Amino acid sequence: MTRDTLEHNQIPVYSGAILLAALCGVFAPSFAQGLSVLITPAIAILMYAMFLQIPFLELRRSWGSKRFMAALLLANFILVPLLVWALTRSLLGHPALLVGALLVLLTPCIDYVVVFTHLGKGDSRLVLAATPLLLLMQLALLPVYLGLMLGTQSGVVIAVGPFIQAFLVLIVAPMVLAALTLVLARHSTRISRWNSAWAWLPVPAMALVLFVVIGSQITSVIRDIGVLLPVLPIYAGFVLLAPLMGMLAARLFALPAASARAVTFSVSTRNSLVVLPLALALPEGVRGLAATAVILQTLVELVAQLIYIRLIPALVWPASR
């Protein structure tokens, strides 16, 4: 088997990981719930494997891409909040679900979106270069948006700590290690071989992330599925409409194909694993259900990403491939 064969068959690999995770969650719940401690290490491994494929010296070009940054900010912090506001009006009678849905849908992903963008033939370097800005913007704007959209239920305290911790552990540490590996590989045959071996791992590492996330969380979703039903149409609507927000912003700023796909993936991928600690820090009355609503979005999104990585390259400027 070659690396190209592995990447070409990534959908069956990921589908198998999801199915196995679901079976483990249903038939071996004690084992599956223990997988939750592996979520952060698994994402960190995935990010390290992905960063090893990125020529870091070219990131300076990404920082200078003003049209991309403008489209990214427009899509994530103006178009998406408007979409989320419209989608979540039906949850006003379900405060816990509303808080959970807003927490996760208003925050653009800063970690595995880089991987999905790469798999979907987008410019992952642009997304990587934008992660600090995305982090700072969501830190500043999330309390504002929550205050506006929650109305009388707006007394939610947002902690900065989980965002900063996730950024350091899931972005900065793997990125620094990957950059160091790439530098040392120029002078060491052994490290060069190490680098080449890791080039095989993005697909298996993504399968591992899917397995540990879905396996560890699916039992709580199944347990509360009856109460969670009102939020499912919201997430389905976001899956369908969010990519259109990215495409619109990319059209407005006349982005080329790879950059347009990068914006589309950023808009469609949410910060679920980072905002989960925020949901768990909410008041007792809404904490449990809000956290489960965040987890449900993760499961919906991960399945949607398997479709996105095939569909977005086919729809977002396919002639410019």
C-alpha cells in the first residue's frame, strides 16, 4: 500500500473508525467512556503529523494574504453569527440547549480544521496562519454574541483559560515540535526517516481522533437523545448552510480555489472540543444538557466532514483545481 492509496481510501477508513467507535460505545460503554482521556493526546498527534507536511517558511505568504483574512473574518464573525441567530430562535424555550448550541456554533475551530482543509484540497497553511487571529476574535466576541442572542438568559461567564490551554496544547506545542523536526531532518538521516514515516500518519491519526471522540461521547448522546431532538435540526441546518457562507465570502473577495476552500472549511468547522469545558463550567441547571448538546454537534460535524472533504473540492471552484 502507498500513501496515495491510503489517502484515496480515507473515507472507508474514517467510516470504519466511526462504526467501530459507535459499537464500542453501545456494547462496551465502560471501556468507551475511558477513551475520553485520549481525546487531547490524539488531536495533538494528529496536528503534529499534519504540521510535518507544512513548509513553515511559506507561512509568511499566508500572513500577507489580506483578501483571505478579510473573507475569513467576514464569514466567521458576521455571516455565521447571523446564520446562528436565525437557526437558534426555535430554541428559546430550551435554555440549556440554546446555550450549548450558541457556544459551539459561534466559535470557529482552531485545531483539526487544518487537517480537514488539507484533506479537502484547501490551503491549510492559510488556516494555520489564521489560528491566532481566530482565537483572539472568538475570545473577544463570544461574550458579546451570547449576550445578544441569549437575551434574559445572558448571565453566562466565559472563561478564557480553556481557549488558551487548547491553543497551546493543540496548536503551539505540535507546531513547534514539527518545525524543530523539519529543521533537524536537514542534518540527520535518522530524523529524516522519522519525518518520512510520519507522513503516513495523518489518515490513521484522524481515524484515531474519530474513534476516541465518538466512542467516548456517544453513550451520553444516546442517553439524552429524546431531550436533544430540538437541537438536531439546528445542527443539520448549519451543516447545509455554513459552507454557503464561506463560499459567499470567498466570492466577495475573489479568492482562488484553494483559499476559497480554506474559508469554507473554517466556516463549517466549529470549536467543539475547546468549548466543551466552557459548557461544563455553566451553572448546575444547564451544565449537563448544554455539554451534551456540544458533544452532539461534534458527532454531527465529524460525520459531515467526511462528506465535506469530497464535496467542497467539487463545488468550490472545481475548474481551478
